[in-house]
Amino acid sequence: MGYMLDTNIVTAIVKNNEPVKKKYRQLDSLGQDVSISCITYYEVKTASR
């Protein structure tokens, strides 16, 4: 099973939200596929300017 992260989750990871980062690390350690959509990429990219 894979997970697609939305903009809110990606932004929380970028802003070092520890509970969200902990959950992401759990998924990573379990070998789960984690991805983002091109729309999420664009939203996060433009918001960081």
C-alpha cells in the first residue's frame, strides 16, 4: 500500500512539525511508498518563494 501526501502534510514536514515527521519516519522505516502529486509539488514550491 502506498501513501500520497497532500499539501498540508508536506508543509508540516517542511516546517518540522514533529508528530507529522514521526509518522512519516514510521512509514519510511516500514518501506511504504510515499509520494506527492505534481499539484502538491507546485503548491509547496511556490509557497516557499
